[in-house]
Amino acid sequence: MTMIFGVPLAVFLGQLTLGLVNGAFYALLSLGLAVIFGLLKIVNFAHGAQYMLGAFAALLGFRYLGINYWLALVLVPLVVGAFGMLMERFLLRRIAHLDHLYGLLLTFGLALIFEGTLVNIFGVSGARYTAPEALQGGMNLGFMFLPVYRGWVLVAALAMCLFTWFMIERTRLGAYLRAGTENSQLMQAFGVNVPLLITLTYGFGVGLAAFAGVLAAPLYPVSPTMGSSLLIVVFAVVVIGGMGSILGAIITGLSMGIIEGLTKVYYPEAANTVIFLVMILVLLLRPSGLFGKEA
Amino acid sequence: MTFNKKTLACCVAAAAATSLMASNAQAQMSDDEVRIGYLADMSGTYRDLAGPGGLTAMEMAVEDFGGSVNGAPIVISSADDRNSADVGANTVRGWIDEDNVDMVGGLVASSVSIAVSNVIEENDGLAIVSGSAASSITNEHCTPNHIHWVYDTYPLANGTAKAVVDQGGDSWFMLTADYAFGHALEADVTSVVEANGGEIVGGVRHPFPTNDFSSYILQAQGSGAKIVGLANAGSDTVNAITTASQFGLTQSGQQLAGLLIFLNDVHALGLEATQNLLLTTGWYWDMDDQSREWAERYYAEEERMPTMVQAGIYSSTMHYLKAVEAAGTDDPETVRAQMAEMPIDDFFARNGRIREDGRMIHDMYLAQVKTPEESTGEWDLYEILSTIPAEEAYRPLSESQCELVQN
């Protein structure tokens, strides 16, 4: 059997695939953070909670309203995104002129409130959300048994990442967004409603988190704390990729998933730490991140 | 003024006499109150197995006891240790230094319990550990100041691992949470499996807590072991079992052995994913009439059935209060000795007694998770297969490394 660094090739490929699936989540979440930070300069610490709200909305929507998975995939990001817009309009906007730190504290506080409230109602054990019939079962890739759902997650997450990148970098609306952040006064002088643009952007970033939440619901027990454990890793990914870089977030997310996946084989004890080691290295060698513009 | 010197003197004398009488009755209760601290994970991974429900159980015990001991009111304070040994140790230090807390109960994550027991020993206090699993708590980490109540990793390994090996599961792959509890459980399982003719063919130590288990499950599948042993707890176990079912672990001929599974875990996972799982438990709400009776009362408060830890918190608090009453003092050393004097036989513990190493030994049970067809209700989850007698369930004192045990 072919061996790679003492590990059979089949195992190596299997871990690579799983790393890619986890990386897709990191990419999707760090993308939302990057969009929000890049355009609004808000360090959105509520992102993990918004991801969790997405999963919960899917679960509760199914339980009480009978909304199926496919519908939830479309509806939940819209609903949670709209909720995000309310947050932006009535809370974040009031402190937009202050230092970034205040936005960070406000979103962090909101995240704690969302989580605490749901912990009180639902506990932490989590509930199960069953994947739709069509995505159940598994496929034999030759080197591993891959559950169909994980394959779907990879495809759906990557498609959404590309869509976002295209929207921001290649469309007129995206151009407005980018221009608005460069010089919002000039944009306003041209007659563009910049505050509305900002609200929509925040809502879009939150919607991305909720979309990731719906994707995650059948994979992990849906619990109020599911987002907080992920958030710190996702922030590390954003720092590595470079704050505000869209493509950087996607590529870094995927590669960090792979690095983490391989660590789980070679030295599992360090699996939760390895991304932070990379972050330290990047901060030492390229402080603005791998894809960030030099400050 | 109608108040003359005589009546004044009379009043003062009466007041002095009353306070003297009162202080005689409570002479031995520090601060004239019995103060109990409840320390547990109230918001994280282990919240549902003890958490606020454990506090409810403790309050039920105090209420059933009558709210006071020999005239001294019983007061409970509670805090969230957030599964951090530092937070736990500092909270307890504050409780002892500033509030003169007499006993600390709850105590869930093993790392927190070990840190707290050190603080308790330094300050000559008393702690009753109910939620933790590490058998090292009354082995190499034993102190004269703490008692371990509900279960530990030794009977978990001894009950579940032995039953699984007896059924032919003789090659194991261990998935271990990388901290004190996981290591203790892994060590206990390894010795039981090997003693019964099985072998450990591989294992992974995963960080605590871990979100995604797919990589580890894949490694377990690749190991060729018949049994995948889960030496973890709480959401880690839930995540691992969920992932294993997605990856078709059991369809490919392997079997899961959950070594520490709580009622709330099985409830969360559902019977579809957990059916037929073997497990060892210290108590089950539906095991007999007196258990059911207490569980129904608890259910009325919390709208969930209690776990063994929550039941154990009630049992240990009750036993502590009885000992305080019998000893006539809340002095930790005297109460600890008194607790060991009195056998424990309540709805929770059968044939219970506290050994010199601080281990409360009592009958344990081998249980199997019911299939969805067998279950008749939301909480009808286990079938008790057999009783493991107290004296056989726990680590014998002859193997103890505890300094308090004369070997």
C-alpha cells in the first residue's frame, strides 16, 4: 500500500476530503465576516450566534411549521438576515462613528444574550435535525465511505462562496458597495443611499452565517453553543487570510480545514491549536494576512 | 419616662438569656448557618447532566430536610465554573475565605473537582463530588476532605467494557477526550479489556471539546477494531455517536461502546441512533418505585427526568445534612467522620457506604438503551440488565494508590 508520511494513501485522501468539507464551513463563515468587516468595518462577534440561529430556525421551522430542508435553505437566511438588518439599523448604526472596539463589544454582548436565552429554553444537549431523504446514505469513493450529505455541503458551500465573490467583485451592486466603503461621502453625493447599502450588506453577511447554520444542522446536534466554539477558529481564518479580503477568506478557509484535518491524523492533540499556530506565523511574517493589502 | 432601671435590667437579662440559649443550640454551627456551595457547569457542555437541574435537586433536599439543622438555617450559594479549573478553584477559595461555606457540592468536570479538592484540603473544608467521572479523584488525588458520590470511571469500565468483551468484542479502538477524565477512563478500560482477554489496537486523543468527529471516526473505521470505545462525555459523545451513524460505522460491522453516557445524551440523540447501546449507570429514574416517586417530583419542577448525577446530588446533600444533625456541628472533619459512620440506603444508593479513600460505593447497574419499538414514552430509555454489587463495582482498596489507605 502506498504510504504518505507513514499513513496509508487511502486514509490520507479520506482525511483530505473531510478537511475540505470542514474547510467549506470555515470559508462560508469567514466570508461573511470578511464581507462585513471589509465593507462596514464591524468586527462581528455575533457571527457564531447568527450561524447558530440559522440552525435553530431550521430546526424549529421544521418542528412547528413543517418547513422542509430545501425551503429552509432559502427562507432561513432571509429571515435571519432580516433580523441582522434590524440589529444594524437600530443598534450598530448608533455606534458606527465610534472606535471598532465598541462594535466588537456590542456584537459580543448580543451573541451572549442570544446563546444564554436559548440555553435557558433548550439546554445544551442539542437536538437532531434529520437530513432530507435525498441526501441520506453514503457513497463509496474507493478510498473512503463519504456520507452524501457531506459531499452536498462541500458543493453548496463552494457555490455560495463563488456567488458571493461574483456579486461583490463583478456586479454593479458590488461596485457600489466597494465604492461606498472607499468614500461614502462621494457616493452619497452621487445619489447612492449609502446607509441602506450598509444595512443590506450586514444583512447579507448574517444571511451567509445562517445559510451555513442550515447546512450544519443535519451534521451536528443543534445546540445553542454550536456557534461559539466555531467563531474563534473562523476569526483566526480571517486574520490569516487578511481582514476584508473576499477571495482570501475562501482560500484560507478551505486550506485551514485541510491543515486541521491532517493534524487530526498526525498529532490529534494539537487539532484545536494548529490554526492558531499558523495565525501566529502569518502575523509575524505578513501582519496584514496572506491576501490582505499592505497597510 | 415610664421605663425605670429595674425593667431595663430585666429586659437586658431576658435578652441575654435568650441569645445564650440560642447560641447554645447552635453553638457548633459556624456563623449559625449551614452554608452549602453548589459549583457546576451551568452553561457549557456538561450543563444538562448536572447544571441548574442539580441545583434544583439540592434545593429539594434542603426543603425536604426542613430548611434548617438543629435550628440553624441552611443556605445555598451557587456558581458556574464554566468547566475551568481556575474559575472553580478561585470561586471555592472565595466561598471559604469570605462566606465561610461549610460544604461544596455539585462538581462536574474532573479537572475542576481535582483543583477544588486541593483548595478544600488546604482549608480543611468539605466537598462532595457528584458529577465527575475520574476514578483518580479518590485514588491518587484522594484527600481526607472530599467524597466522591455517584460513579467513577472504574465501574464504567468494569461494567460496560467487561460486558462488551464477554459478548465477543475483544479488539478495541479508543476515542479519548484529552484531559484528566478521558485519560482515567482510558486507563481503566484498557486494564479491564486486557484482563478479560481483549486488546486495544489503537486510539486517538481528541481535544476537549471537539466539534467535528468525522476524521476520528474515519481513523476508527480504518483500524479494523471490532469495538470503538468512547472515553469522552457530554456533547463530545453525542457528536461522536451522531457522526458514527452518518459514516455507517455500525453497518460496516463495528460496534460503539459508550463508556459514559447520561440520560440526557440518549434523550438528545434519540433511540434511532442509540438503540441497543450498553452502558453502566449509577441510577435510573424508572428502576423501581422509590426512584420513580422522587423522579416524578423532580419532573414537576424541571420538566425533564433527572440524570444519575442530579439524583446523586439530592442523595449526597441529604446524607450530609443528616450527618450534620447527628454530629450536632458543621465542623468538616467531624461531619466527614459522621458521614462515613452512617450507611447510605435511599432512593438513589443501595448498599452504600463511604470508604476511607472518600469513595462512596453503592450498587451500579448495567443497562441497555431500548429500541424505538420498546420505548413507551419520551423518557422510557433504558432497560436495566443486571446489578453490579457495590463491593465488586468499584476499585478494590487493595489496588488503591490513595495515601489514606493502609496497604
